[in-house]
Amino acid sequence: MASLPNPASGRSDTVSAENVVRVAGLTKVFKDFWGRPKARAVSDVTFDIRRGEIFGLLGPNGSGKSTTIKMLLGLLYPTRGHIEVFGHSPRDVRTKERIGYLPEESYLYKYLNPGETLDFFGNLFQLNSADRRLRAEQLIEMVGLNQARTRTVGEFSKGMQRRIGLAQALINDPDLIILDEPTAGLDPLGCREVKDLILALARRGKTVILSSHLLADVEDVCDRVVIYYGGRIQAMGTLQDLLAAPDSVQITTPVLSREVTERVLGILRAEGGDRVRLGTPTQNLETYFLGVVERARAGGQTSGATSGNRVAQFIRGAGAGGQTQSDKVLDRLTRSTSVEDVQVMAPPSSEPQVDLARLSALARSEAAATPPSTTPPPAGGSPSVPAPGTAAKGADLKTANEKLSGLLGGKK
């Protein structure tokens, strides 16, 4: 059976050496009313999570995954051990404003519509109204709820509530995103889009912690995983190291003739014996399902949640082909002037253009504001225009002072 490529396997260059989360000797013991130990949820857990990494938390129910997440969020105090998130305590406000969290069950106000819900959560992060509206529009489009924007959240199905819950986890453009069962209740199209979104976030340098019981989803996106059981880490490493079968090799060839196939099988069986098998590679059910729906979408419409939407612009950022606001400003300031940017103007004439009507109106207003002079006008009745540089010398200083005093509200 042909193996499908793991999209996360080609992203090793995006994972930084910087540790976003550091956990050492983490232990959580729940006690009863009398202070007696009741349950050891997490016991001596140690791991680091690097920037740009998709880190999976796996394990059966009650193994300690959710307790670990709550301690990373600062919602629970560890009994013992040390936790750092972005170099600070998880209870620090500076840490919390850089985290986005999607809980296993989305607790949303059921009488608000999607836009109002995102506006509420954006206001908690003190985003201005313009940014809240812009991000809400992009996120609603991204999660495929455009056709349900006027409905209240209380009317949504579980899958649609997960979609709006994912949007609220991203409203603050966080650097660390913690997703607890993000694909629960989603259809296969929604699952694929959530996984594509997680990969896009990691390519932008964001860190994702994913807790899920759907192992196929984890295998598609995660770089490293830890497997809990009984509150302890039983296995940890990259998927390539954990899933590789070193005692066997897979060979895939195009369709060969019967004679060539028999000859090749004879050579292989001479070395490997009965362990050599011949089969036809198949695709997985998810790939087949998505292909069928894609072909159906080309010829029809649906009134449900839509798919195939682009990741929100503010989440894509410059790392996914978009430009940040500062990049746009710098581009606008440094680009060369194009023909479209220049206004077409008439070429200047060699002769100075004088607006005689405007000049006459200015002369009349000046004559009305100036007291009559005792000096008779020159012969001909037309006022002479003083030569440049001589008007200031010949002006009456007393008259100028009186005009200035009148303009400033003083006595004339």
C-alpha cells in the first residue's frame, strides 16, 4: 500500500531553536476536601516545544492531556514542577495575550451572532473597533460561515460551533495556539481545512499544540508528539522516528508486464522469502471523499457551511504571500512614480498668465481698506505698479502699524 506524504515533513526549516514552552518535572495531584491525595493526573512530565512547531498531545481519556493544557494556560496550579511560556509564568498577563485557545467544548453566548461573538472576544484583547470588524469579516469568511452570519450561535450545529470557536481562538493573532479536539463534529471538508490552517499557521512561525483522538489528523500535521498514559509520557519524538518500520522496505513501481513482474518477484523472494508481498497501492478514504465532493461542488450549490475559503489576511501575514501594514506603507513610499500616479497637466506657457479680473478685484479690496492718500494720482488715472523691491521701502510705516493693529483687535 502506497504511503501518503506527510505535509509536515517538509517544514523542518520553519521550526526555530527558540523554546516557546518549557515544562520540567510537571506534576499535578488532585486532593479531596480534607487535603488527602485523590488522583495523580500528571506525574513528572518534561518536554520543550519550539517556535513554529506543531506539537501533538495524545493519549486515552483521563491520561492527563487536558490537565497539562490547563496548567499551560495558567488555569491550574501545578503541585510540583516548572512551566515557562514565552519565558514567563503562564499566569502572566503578557503571556496570556499571546495565546489563542480552543477548548474541547466551546462555551459561547448563544444569543450573539458570529460577528457579535468575534467583536466581544476582540474587545477582550483591547483591539480597536476597525481591527475587530476587519478581522471578524476575514475569520467568518475563512471558517465558512458567511451564509450564517445573521443566525445566533445557539442555532448552530456542533460543527458550526467549532468553526466559530476556532475563529475566536485566532481573533488576537496569537503566537501560541492551543487546540483541544479542533476537528470534533466537523465534516471531512472542514477537517481538511482545519489541518491546512494549522500548517499555514506553522509556516508563519506560530506554535500549535494539538490534542486530538483522531490519530489520522495528528499524523497529517504534527512534527512531534507525546503519548500519555496514567499521567506519564510513555513515548515522545518525531512521527518519522516513531512510525518508521526499520525491518521492512516498500517499493512502488508503475504497472509492469506479467513476465517482468514474475522475474522481479523471483529475485525478491530469493532474498526475502515468504515475507515479500505484491499489492496495488490505494489512496485513503479522506482523499477519495474530498475528490468526490470537489467534483460535485463544480456542478451544484449547498446551503450549509462552505469550504475552500482562504486563510484570513491578518493570519497569513507576510509569510504566506501577504504584506503586513508596515510593508505596504514602505512599498508605497519607496516605489517609483508610475504613469497612472501622475496627473495630466497642461504644459506651462512661455508667457506669464495674468488673471485680470482677479487682479482688479484685489486692487479694489486693497483700495477700500486703505485710507485715502493726499497725494494725487499720476496723470492718466491708472495706478502705477511699483517695481519689485521698492514697495516695502515706500510704504507708510504709520499706516502699516494701524492696519496691523486693526487685524489684531487693537485701536486704529
